[in-house]
Amino acid sequence: MATSSKCRFHFESFWTKVPGFIDAFKQNWEALVQSICAVERFSLKLQRLSKALQKWGQRKVGNMKIKLEMAKEILHRFEIERDSRDLTE
């Protein structure tokens, strides 16, 4: 049985604070959709927006799991260094 190669959309709340988010959102949401049915238009807009924001997030922010692990490792090394030093008055 083949597995689906579709990625789930994960909205990150901090994206709203990243420069360019509002522009990316507006550009994709406001683009015309060809459908008479309002529900279908809404669904198509959401699909397009989720794909666009996922790509935007990868370009602007990158893989957060990797960055978080790197930050944890750096903090860990700082803690080791701090703990190896003598305290001063």
C-alpha cells in the first residue's frame, strides 16, 4: 500500500510577526478563484493559502525542528561551560 506524499499544513503562530507574512497572506487570499459556489471558492482559497504559506514558511523560517535542536545544543554547551567555572564573589 502506497503512503500519501501530501504534507499536512502546520500554521505557526509566530509567523504573523515575521516580516512579509501579511503580504504573503493577502496576495494569496485576495487572488481570484473561478467558482460560482461560495463554499467551493472558500475551500479553494484555503487550499491555495495553505500551500503558499507552507512554502513561505520554509523560505522565511526554514525547518524549525532543526533550528530548535541546534539552539538546545548551544544552550547545553553554555551550561556545561558555566558549571565548570569557579564562582566569584
